Amino acid sequence: MDEILAGLDEQQAELDALVRPDVETTWSRPSRCDGWTVSDVMLHLAQTNEMALGSLTGTFDETLHRLTEGVRPSSDIDDGAGLMVDKERGAPPADVYDRWRDGVDRMMAAYRRADPHHRVQWVAGQLSVHTLATTRLAETWIHTNDVAYGLGVELAAPERLRHIARLAWRTLPYAFARAGREMSGTVAFELTSPSGDLWRFTADDGAPAATVVRGPAADLCLLAGQRANARQTQLTAVGPDGDDVLELVRTFA
């Protein structure tokens, strides 16, 4: 858990360094998220961090009600996120920044008080505090790069992607079940880290996996974060579930 929180601290610091120097003139630029400005992305992160804080403090339902009050029912998670941003869009960028920064600080303090194994409420059901922290790392990394795109900055892939790639691997059964599909067997990831090391995620018993996904860890994390499709990456998948894995792998729900 300490490594996850350290990675989340690092990711938020990278985002802070991007957005803080010129809030008033750069936040109106388009981000990589279709239809969202940099300010919209930061508002979305502020909102979802508040939801995570609600999970950690047992007030998730109340927080979600506050964020969605007065909006139409959403058709899916992406639609719901868009509706929440639509509802609160238009605040001065400096106010959005202060809201995001305050939410980060309160959320991180709550994480450090929490039992990593305790199960809390989230959008798709209950999950552990440890997993919730990893999903926040995954989403913050994706949106940091969305913001960087809008600001014309190219960021290097960090080693903390290991936690995000492992989350994508661990949640494959959930991703398959959500899509109404069954896995034929176990899946292994053999990924090249940003520094060139091999990251291997496979079953604890060491048995050969039925399907193996190989390639750069950054590509896998972009795919799982829906910022690339498999054809745009160097990923390969061999085995009966290969195509389905590349289609369904996710780091959020």
C-alpha cells in the first residue's frame, strides 16, 4: 500500500507541476479528452477524488448525490462523468485548482488512515482500499497525459506504471464478466517496463498461461485506459483469449 500511495503522490505532483504555473491562460485549451478542456479534466479529477474520499469516509452515497443532483440519469459510467462535469463547468480555473488540490490533500490523508484491506463502496460495487488507491493512480496518470496533450507537453512513462499494469491484469475476470464473456484459461502479461526491465504477471502456481500478452507496459496502460486501440500499440497476444483481452482490458469501472 505504501508503494501505491507513493506512486499516487508522485503522479499528483507531476500533474500539479503541469497545471499550476499558468492556470488562467492555459486551462481553456482542449485536452486529449474529446470535448473537454484542461479545466474540465481537472474538474473531473476533483469530483472523482471527492467520490474516493466519500468511499474512504463512509459517505459515498451522499457525495454522489451531491455531484449528480439535478442531472438526468446516466446511461453508463462515461456518460455519468460527463454529466457531472457539465453540471459544474464554468468555475474560474483558480477555483477548480484549489478544489482539486484540497481534495487531493484530504483524500491522501484518508488513505493513510485506512486499512488497505477494508472494503469500501465504489461506482461498480465494493472494492478494497488498496484497489481503490490503484484505480486513482491509473485515472490520474491517464488524465495527467490528457492535460499534457492540451498543453503541448510530452511526458516520459514512469516506473509506477507497474501498479497500473498489474491492476489491469488482476481485473481481467471482472472485465470479461462485465462483457458477458468467459475466459478460456489463465492470462499472463509479459511487459517491458519504461526502464527496460521485464514485468511478468501470472498465476501464483507458476502453471503456463493459456494466453500471453507481450509488449511495452506503457502501451498496455494506454490500451487499458482507452487512450489507444490494440492496433496502435506494439502489444501482441497469443492464446485463445488474446483478442478478447486486448478488447476488454481496463483499469477503471
